[in-house]
Amino acid sequence: MPKTIYISVDFEGATGIVSPRQVTMGQSPEFERLRQRWQADVDALVQGALAGGADRVLLNESHGTMINLMADHLPAQVEFISGRIKPDLHMCGVDSGCEAAFLFTHSGAGIHHEGVLAHTFINEFYRVRINGQTVGELHMNAALAGYHGVPVALVVGDEQTCREGREALGDVLCVATKRGLDRYAAWMKSPNVTQRELWEAAAEATRNASRFAPFRFVSPVEMEIEFLAVTAATASSFIPGVKRTGPRSIAYRHEDYRTVYHMGWIFQLIAQGNYVQQDRL
Ligand SMILES: [Zn+2]
């Protein structure tokens, strides 16, 4: 069977990125400059995976509009998924045919002052808990890979992201692209250095893909979301099976983690609705 490496590519974790205007398409000329920087990091991961023995690399875009990738120069072994809405969202396309997953992500298990642009899926989610424990996208995306029996072999982001990755996943390779000084400030190395580190880690993770273990949540899985807005909790609680647990929070429980993950996406859409936005605290 061909060795497939799956890469979920978010944006905030890339070398050089510290500000919301650098990650929002069309908002400032800065975006296009940082997009090149981000693409270079993605390319280093792809090239490293191929050098490490991958026969096929599947890239899935997981940031914002999810149409950020500049694909013209991608090698023939690469397939990619762009756009939204799509099944499994940040982990669209991952399945049991993948040898390992890489998460190019950002921190967000709760609000960390050292996590650069830290958030869990959207800023409108103040906190997400799974089975009582605060989690970020890293945990939720790793668990969706684990749902399909796929381990996460490499985590890329700021130092806080790497801490969260090691705490949650144990044996995992991590590359820190920056050290957060605040939510909107970081201490960074030359992109030439981080790019080399990404290439080397991707090659090593691919070579040793079979040593990593899939990450899973215990079933039934209960997800509790604390929103910024009261109205988001009210609207979400109208869905059958969703329980109101506080002024700004709801909980949803299901045997099947993939169903819980998809419900998380529905709660995002509700929280980002125009009417709900007027109620932001
Ligand atoms: Zn993002």
C-alpha cells in the first residue's frame, strides 16, 4: 500500500505570523506577504515527507476561507483539498489509508497569553471541554485522526502548541516556529532555520510513522462549549440533544466522536451568525 502522509494546514502557526491582519485574506497587503511565508513552511513539510519515504501527501486546508494554498508548484505526489464547508472540516480526507497525520496548527486549549493568536476553531468559543478537560483544535483534530486509527506524528506551531501537543499525545515530534510573548507578539528565528527544521522533522516523522499511537477520547464523548455570547448558547440549545449548562455554555454528548466533531462545526456557524454577533460581550 502506498505510504500516505496527511497534513492539516492551518495558518497561524507559520513562521513570522503574529497579527490577525496577517491571517485574513483581503484585509491587508501583509496577508499576501505572509501567505508566501506560510506556503514556504508547507512546502518544507511536503518535501520533508517525500524525502522521508512518503509515496503520497494529502494536504487539507483548515484556515479561514480554506482557499489559501498556492498549488501550482506542488509535486506530482501531492493531492490537496481546498474550500469549505466539507466533511470533517480541518481533518477532511483523513482515513485509515493514511500512515500518519501532521498538524500544522496553533495553540488554543483555553486562552493562553503565550499562545500566538490562540483560539479553538473560532474566537467566539471562549473554551471547549471534552469529557471535562479543556481542549484545543490540536486535541480535537488529533482525535479525529485517531477515530480512523491514524496517529499524529508531527505537530507544528508556536512553543505553546508544542507543549499542548506533547501533553496530549505523548510521543510526537514537534517543531516550534516561534515563542509567544503575548497573543499578538512572538520571538522568532530566521525562516531559513525553521524551514530546515520543518523539513527534517517531516522526514523523520515519515520514516518512523509506524511508531506513533493514535489519540482517542473515551466514549461516550461529552463536548461542552463556553461561548463569548449568551445568544449563541440560547440558539444552540434549541437543537435536540443539546443541553444548556450555563448562561454562555452548552453541552452535547454522543457515542460517536465524529458526530460530536461535526456538531462542533454547527455550533461554530451559530456563534458566527450575524444576529449572535450583536450579542458579543
Ligand atoms: Zn487558522
